[in-house]
Amino acid sequence: MRIHIATDHAGLEFSRTLVDHLTNGGHEVVDHGPAEYDPLDDYPAFCINAALAVARDQAAGVRALGVVFGGSGNGEQIAANKVRGIRAALVWSMDTAILARQHNDANVISIGARQHTVEEAIRYIDAFIAEPFSGDERHVRRIAQLAEYEQTGDIAGKGVDVVAPDAE
């Protein structure tokens, strides 16, 4: 499987370990940066580029997932979720790693490099990669609603008005 990764300065050392681990596990790893330590770098471009690559690969039928990380993982998850077709989940435990795939068919996970040991993070990543989407109807339906909103700004047939922030 192709795994796209990205970080910021907070996760740079971890990214090097992760590239080695995933490559040794038989995955093709694409590192979207950064290439060197810069305490003032900004994660959005790195994480958005990784998410764009995941979305492009999946649209082309390539099996691909993404892993983004930074100090907390919060901003990195937000950045990845700005890309159409990306469902990025913040992972902080084995359960959240597994459920991200099982229930949400997440295609990117975000982990706080300052919140976990390298060993913990690698366990979460391995579990995420190994876990298949359940395909249960309720989860398929919910993911379709998210995709519909992403495409149209509406969730048809749900009897819920979605109000844009500028409309209030």
C-alpha cells in the first residue's frame, strides 16, 4: 500500500523512524515533508499535500492512506480535512485507530507526536493500516451524507437544515 506522510518540526524525527518502519513493512512511503528541521515551519502545506496525494491515488484506484502528525495532531487533522474526499481522524488510542477505519473509512489519521511515544504511535498506525472498513450500511450511509455535503452543501432527505456560517 502507498502511505503518504507529512508533519511539521514537532514530528520530524518521528517521521524518519516511521518511513523506515513502513518501508520495512512492505509499504511504499511518500514523505511530503518537511525535509529538514525548521522550528518556524507551518504544517498546513505539508499536510494538505499529503491529503491531496491520498485523494488523487484513491481516485485513480491506487490503495493509499495517509498519516499526518505534529505536536498535538489537531491542526494537522484540520488541514487534511480541508481536502475534498479526505476523512481524517485524530487518533489517540488503539480504539480510535481501529474505529477510524471500521466506522468512518478514514483515509488519513493524525497523531500528536508530543502526546505519544514513537512505539505507541507506530502501533496506532499499524492498526489503522491493517483494519478494513466494515461496510456496514449505517456507516456507508453516513459517509455518503458527508460526501454529499462536501459536493453540494446539502444533506438531502434528512429533514435537517444546514445553515452556512455567513447566513446567520
